[in-house]
Amino acid sequence: MPSPRAKSGRPVLEKTAAAVFDTHIWLRASAGDRQLRALENFRGTAIVPAISIWEVAVLASKGRLELQPEVDRWIRENLQPPVRLEPLHPEISLESCRLEDFHGDPADRLIVATALVLGVPLITADHQIISWNERHARLQIIRADSLAT
């Protein structure tokens, strides 16, 4: 089911009940990224796949991401409603293996599979995911560049 769209073609986020946030979108939205200002109109549930916790922790442990406060507390604070953690269910794991012609990143596979299993849009700027979906049309994607105001 497609997200409602304004005449401009941009998603009407205030009418979208839930969406999976790709890891980078969750990070950027939590940091108040001005390029994602349209997310301020999002009144639904922001779903964070379980694999995103691992991705954030790995980036922080390698020094590629600095979080304040420390990573454990940052994650707890940024998983408060209306943000919801989606556990890794067997259905999501199985669906991630059925993504034909998908690139090798297992985290991306699990993020896409989460959106597919839940039947909600994925908000992402990931060009590999967007390109894959343009070829396979399996997923409803809200592109981060469509959220810039």
C-alpha cells in the first residue's frame, strides 16, 4: 500500500502510520539533521530494525561514529516512543534470503526484509537499496532526498 503523496509527489508523512528507518536515517533524524526536516511532520511509528543497533555499535566501537552520551545510553534514549525496535523474527531472516539479485550487505538485507515483512515503507538514502528496488519493485521506499525542504 503506497504512502499518501502530495501534489508535489513528495510523501505525505503525517498520513504514514509507520515506516522502517534505515540505520543512517535513524542516526540523522536523532541528530536533528536539517536535510530531513520533513520528518518533523511524521506522526507515525519509526521502526528501527534490530540490526541497526549492531550497525551503530560497530561504527561507534571503530571510532567512525561518535555518540553523546556513550553508545548504550544513546541507543536507549533514541528508542523511545514513537520509535520502536523491531526484533529479528524468523520471518525477517527468511525474507532476507529471498531478495533476488540483492547486494551482499547482510545488514541492508535485514533492513529491507523488515520493511517487506511488516508491509511498511522504508525511509532510506541508500543508493544500492533504491537501485535494487527500481529493478525489482518489491518495496515501498521513501527517499531521503524527497524529505529535503
